[in-house]
Amino acid sequence: MAYTPQFYPGSTSVGINRRKHMSGNLEKLRDIPEADVVAIMGHRAPGADYSSTHPPLKEMGEPDCPIRQIVAPTAGAAAGDRVRYSQWTDSMYFAPSIPYWRSYWGAINCKGCDPGTLSGRQIIEARERDIEAYTKAQYDSEMTDVALCSMRGCTVHGHSLRLEENGMQFDMLARTEMGKDGNVYGVKDQVGIPLDKKVNLGKPMSEAEAKKRTTIFRVDGVQMCGTVGARKYDEAVEALHHMWELRSKWGYRPE
Amino acid sequence: MVTASDTESIQVEVVPGRYLMPATAQKLLNEIYGNGGIVRMTIHGPNLPRSVPYGPGKGAPIAENRDLLIEIGGQAFELFVKVGRVRLELESEKFLPGLKAACERALPNISCSIKKGKFFHTRPTISDYAKFGKVEDERILGLIDPKAKKERMAILSEVGVTIEDKEER
């Protein structure tokens, strides 16, 4: 029987969503043009050449190495692209993806990337043409709600702040705005430089839908323990206790 | 038996569930102002810089954060922060029910918590001393952002409004 990884325990909606994010089996909600994603990332003008740090691997004459023969390079590594980043801030008010889950998604599903999680933001670094593809995948999928998540290369705070009146995550640099037509528009790139034209990111999720798709356990949403008053805790807590016990007593090495 | 005097001033903090747009902030502050009994008031929230403060885009203007003028009690002044909470000192407890009603009128669709407590400090801090030296009028204590390079305060009075600091940081 083929092994199917479980990724995350629990039967709550948050547990199920966490499994979906980690497995990469995500629903596609929108299709933002690649040129618009490139413009918001702000590393190169859409259509411009990729800057490189070394010649393409084929021209370099690589040493005879069994690992290099087994592992096919990503498109960006093969072309010698520079390493670039995309950084996200997700609101703690039921954003679909919370920082750790973007990292798990990246580490499990994206080849040749370096995810990093901080308290209120999440960054992925990879070769430029790879990170563009990974960023587009994040934008298009249910990992992102355009009102509660945004790309912020600097001045990132917003994760733990109250929302704006119109339901948008607070952004000091006003990189996104709610249009009169109810769509969210990207007006600046991730470091706050105005874009040549506004990017239509589509309609935000309703509050109910964001709560349905979120990966954050909250006392006023879905609790990590599962149903309040149930005789048995959800498996997520039991697994956590189990890991804590193994780690505390045996340093993760039960022998 | 000792009972709390209803003529002593009280301090109150109004915390809306969402950050307020300038128009809503103006509505709320005017309702609070109309309720009367205010000894002093300060608004608090995240900074709204006029230009990108750091990073590759440093210096790029942020048009959305400029000229956020609001008018309170007939006096106009510019907002430097996103209004997230309002701290007040009221002349006495009797103005509190009116304050609650004012908040409900101004924010019908936003939840709002009103807490009584102590929100302004009573003794000058080192920062206060560095900025003002010996403080003559103690009502100024607690109205100043200790991290601002200069004091940033709008004083509303009968004769006009004074904005002490327009310098960007």
C-alpha cells in the first residue's frame, strides 16, 4: 500500500485546512496575470530580463557529482537567476494562511526555496523565476484572501492589528485599497513604490468564508481542543501533548 | 464608609473594534466633544507616515496619508495616526452615560469598548523632562508620544487650534 502522509492531525475545520495547505492540494480561487504578480513583487519590470548570479548550469561545466545527476535543477537555478524574495503578512483575524502554514506549504511543495517564519510575516526566498511561480500560486489559491493578506517587503506590521473599517488589514504604506466596485486593488509594489497601473486582485472573502478557510485556531473561532465541552480533546491537542512529552523526556529520541 | 465622589474627574478609554477612517473618526470625536465635560483628550493609533520610512522605496510619497484633515468643534487639524483608541479625562462620572450614548450614535456598526481606569501618568517621566524641563501645567502629562522627536499635539481651545509639530519623522 502506498504511503499517504497525514501532514496534520485533527478533525476540526482548521485541522483539515492545515492539511490542505501542507499537502498543496489547494483550491484555485482567482487568476492574477503573471505580469501583475511580477509588478507587485517589484524585483524586475514585467517582461524585463532576469538578472543572474552565474552563467546557465549547462555552460558552466559542473563537476562530476552523483547528487547533481540525481537532482534536476529548478528552472531558475538552471538559468543562474538571482535569489529573490516574496514576503506576506496575514491578519490574525481569520486570514486563510497564517505565517507557519505558508512556510510548511513552501518547504513541502516548492523545490529550491528557503522559507522563513517570523512573528507576523512570512518570507520565501528562491531563484527569481521560481519565486515568481510560487508567489503566483499563493496569490491564486485559497491560501490568500486579498483583504486579509498582502505582500509586504518592508513595513510589514498588520498581522496583529485591528482591521480597517472596510475589513482590510491595516497597512501603513497603503499598498492595497478597496475600490468602489468592491474589488481590492494593488496600487504599490511590496516595498511601497507606486505601480504604473492598479492591479485588480478581485473581491475579498466574506467574514464567514474567511472563518471557513482559516488555518488559525482562535478562542472566538475554532479552538485547538475541538468542540467545547466534548469529553475528548481533538487529536491535534493529543498529538501536540504526545510530541511535547517525547521531546521533554527524551529529547525526541525515545530509545 | 468611604464612597467614591461623583465630582472627581475620571479617565476613560474608548476602543473601537476597527481602525477608523478619518470621516468616522471625526464623527466619533465630534459626538464625544458634544457630550461635554472633557478635561483633556488624546487619540492613539499606528503612525501614518507621509513617505516610505525605510527599505528600497524609502522616500516615496504616500499620498493616502497626506492631508487627512478633520474638524472637531469647529477647529480643523491634521491626523498623524490612524485612530484606534481615544483616551479622555472627564470632569466627573456624570458624563460617562452620555459618552457611551455618543459612541453608539457615532459607531452604530462597530463594536466599541469603553473602559474606566488610569490612562494618563501623573508624574513627569524622563522623556517629559527632556522635552519640557520642569512641567508647569501637569495636564500636559500623558498627552505626548514619548517616541516622537518633538511633541505632537493639537490643542483645541476657544480661540483656535495649535499644531505644535508638523515635522515628518
